[in-house]
Amino acid sequence: MNFQDLRSFLETLKSRGLLIEIGSPVSTHLEAASILAQNDGTAVLLSNIKEHPGFMVAGGIGSRRDHFALALGVPSDRLLFSMKEALEHPSEPEILQTAPWMEEEASSLEELPFLKHWPGDAGAYSTASVMFLMTPEGENASFHRLLRLDGKRMVARLVEGRGAHRAWISAEGDIPIAIAIGLPPHILLAASMSPPGWLFEMHLANALSPTPLVEAPISRIPVPAAAEIVIEGRLTHQMEKEGPFVDLTGTMDIVRLQPVIEVDAIHHRKSPIYQALLPGMKEHRLLMGMPREPTIFEAVSKVAKCTNVYITPGGCSWLHAVVQIEKQQPEDGRNAGLAAFEGHPSLKHVAVVDDDVDIFSIEDVEWAIATRFQADRDLIIRSNMPSSSLDPSAKHVPGEKSKGSKMIIDATIPWDTPTGPSSPEDFERIIKA
């Protein structure tokens, strides 16, 4: 069966001049991450890793919307609708008997090129790792950063309330898991999408592009045949400190007690490509933020005619969004902004614009704010609202939901009659920037 893997996508990027290849010796201790940071927004392949001969490290694979569009075969401004289609029409993957990641074995985690990303980090982390496990609701695949403790143990950051955490707190004993590293963009995107608990993320991946699965030999958990590395183990109830760690906003996350993973086996391809995801940079932000665009679109569509949504990089691809609507009622802009917070509760600020505004252009959005918005009329503020734990300016109390203020900028053309503005020519763009 033909399917897209990381290697074939790297070849596609290379053929289009979108891949930087570095063959000089590079260390996993800060140096590799430094190179990725210097080339943020570009795919990079490091083929000579000092501490790990035979391994390559790839990063920045999903650091541009264009890369995901290329992988899915759609224009970049239509990515939202590809994700929406996958959520509405998931597809069950084919199960294969073998996969390239079964070619070789490693005996220790210390054979894998986990990276020390930033000087203040607690140690060497795996950050592009997707964990597969069974939850009470069904199969689950999700990203988790993994701090390597030694050759056989890691600490996993489990975000409270999500599928893996719910499974962990409800289990009396160890939970069998499989961790896949080295995946193509469509699988990375699907693993980031947080669908309803009953829907397996790999059914979304298969709807985006063929994603056959293979059962891991020990755990019997289905994982993508496309993976470069598969780690099998058990999520235990032993606890160790995890963090500090530079997170999405580029600020330092706190130290927490988190569960330990005991490793039972490590499988990998010949000459494997280890996938790195640089914390706090463009790829991290896109994989966090883009999957929230269809949920915002769905929520806004219940109250207005939504035409597109963009979670902006300047808002860490998490805290800010632009919502585009075709205005049909005077209060559509306000209502769309309020609904956006329902679609993405971590959202902090949202700008609502008309459908003649290019939401992917900050200049165009700023133009709409400059010409169509008045603060005393079109600014909506909600105080003491549930907020994102990733917002360093919010109020954070241990054991409680973070709290902060939310803001809507209604930058749609103001209507002073039930059917539209009485002087529409005042808001027409004669010259488009």
C-alpha cells in the first residue's frame, strides 16, 4: 500500500527547495535546537548527530501552513475545511501486518537523540512524540512531551482533563502504551485535533491521507506504519518531577509531579529519522493552534455566517484569532466573537471582520480595525473568565482554573439600520492595500 511517510514528505520539500540539509557534526545538547531556531519556519534535516551515529534529526516539518497544505494537496487558506471534512467524515484505516519501523531494535532510550532544547529545560526531551493508548472511551492518540530520566524511563506531561489523563486517573494499574516518533504532517495534524472522545485521531488522519496502522508487537496497540521509531511501554502511577520546560508562549512552564513511563521495547527503521519539534516556535504553535480553527468555525456558524477563521502566530497561535463572517444582522459581529470563545475556551482576544478582509494579512485586519471599529461602540470585554494556563499574564491559582479577561474587537462594518449601513460608501475600499 502506498502511503505518505516522513521520508517521502522530506523528499517533496527537497524537490521544491524547501528543505535545508546540514551534514556537519551537530550535538543534541542545545546545538541542534539552536540550528532549528535559527531556521524557524523552514524544514531542516541534520544528518550527522555527534552522539548518535546512524540517526538523523528532522525539524520544522510543520512550521509553515504551506507545508500542511502541500501534504494535503489543498490551498493554505482552505486547511480549516480539510480538517472540518475529516471531523465530519472520519475513515477507518487499513491494518497491515508489518511496517518499516520493525526493522531494528534499540536497547536504551539513551540511544535515541532526544534534544536538550533550551538552557533552562530540565533535561533532554522528546517533543514530537505521539502516544497511543486505550481509554475508557476508545483508542486515543495525542502529543505529550517526554523527559528522559534514564535508559528505561521517561516522565510524560499529561494535560489535566484530556483523554490520556482521564485514562490514567481511572486506571488502577499500569496502562500499556506505544509512542510513535517521526511522522508525516497529516498524522501530526490529526493527533493535534482533539476530537470527541469516542473518535480515534487516526480515523481523522486516514480521512486526510491514507494512514495504515500496524499493531505494536508487545502492547498490540495500533500505530502508524509510517512511523520512524516506536517505543512500547507502560504508563505507571510512579511520579517524578517534570519541568521546567519552555512552552508554547516562549515562557517557562512550571515543575509538576507527572507519571513515569517504563519502557519495554524500542523499534526503529534502518538509519532512522528522529523528529524534533522546537518548543515555543512556529511548528509548535501551528500544531497547537490550527486544529482549533474548525472548532471555532463550527461554534461561530451557529450564530452567524462564518466564512473562515485564523488563529494568529502573533497570539502564540493559541490566544488570538481573526474570525471572518458574511454579516447578515446588526449584532453578528458581537455574537460571532462571543461564540468564538465557546469554540476555543483558551482564546483571549478575537477580531471579527467582514468577508472582504484577508484574515491572513495582519495589515488587512489592522485596516479593518482602523476604519470600521470604534472602541466605545465595538469593544466587548468580559472579566474574570476561565483562561488559558499558557497565558503568563492570567491569574493562576494551584488547583484552580486560570482566570483572565477576554476581548472582542468587532471590526465589521457597523449597521445603523436593520438591513445594513445607511451610508455603505463610507466603508468601501477604493484602493485595496
